Amino acid sequence: EFWTLLKCLDREVNGKNNPNTNNCDPNITSEEWIQHFTSLNNLINDKSFDTAFEYTVTEHLDHIDTQTPNPLDFQFTAMEVLNGLKSLKTAKASGIDSISNEMLKYGAKTLCQPLVTLFNTILNNGTFPSNWTTSILTPIFKSGNKCNVV
């Protein structure tokens, strides 16, 4: 009921009002908004929810087979890395290190073993180079007023 009303209001605000869709009252009061979002907050603060969630998680954890190794914990193989390098798309922007996909793809045979060693070291230590968290973002103009960045 709430979401139906919200969709109706959105149609009116954006000029998409369809005369065949008249199943909601667009005159929602501020008290109704407050009541709705307060009730959502009450669900978060409900301790019985926490208890039920904890029980559900505990039940699932109890059924996990800890003897079977997780495939995500296996060491990288040369074949996996080589296949990954060969499947890279070309003509894509390089990262902050200026290493292009073409360099990686066409140098796959030479780079494969050093990358296997690097990836397995990262997997074993649980840490990766901090500069891998840096990226370059370039906004691309699509349409509208170029002076309005919003």
C-alpha cells in the first residue's frame, strides 16, 4: 500500500500520471510518512528480531561442513591465471599503474608465473597492496546542461 502510493506520487511529480492508474491517495500526510519510517526503525530495534536472526545464523553455521575445503581458499594455479590473462578484453583504459590489458594479455606466458606467486602470497597473507585500492574515475557527459553537474 505504501509503495503503491509512493509510485503514484512519483508519477505525478515526474509528469507521468496515467489516468488508468488511480488506485492511491496522493494526499499523504507528514504524520503517515513519519509513522511508516518509525515503524521500520522499530523493526531494527526489536530485540526479538536479533534473537531470531542469531538463531537462524547459528543453525546455518552448525550445518557447515568444516572438513570440506572452501574452493575460494585453494591456491591459484598457472592455468587459472593464464586463462584469465588470455580472456582480458582489449581497448580498455589502464589503471593508475598504466598497465594495459594488452600488456597483460600479450605477455601472459612471461607474466603468468610471477602473477601466480603474487596472487598466492596475497591469498596466504590476507593482505594486498594498498595502491590497488586507488582508481581513476572520469565522468563522461551524456546529455543535458553541461553546466549542471547534478
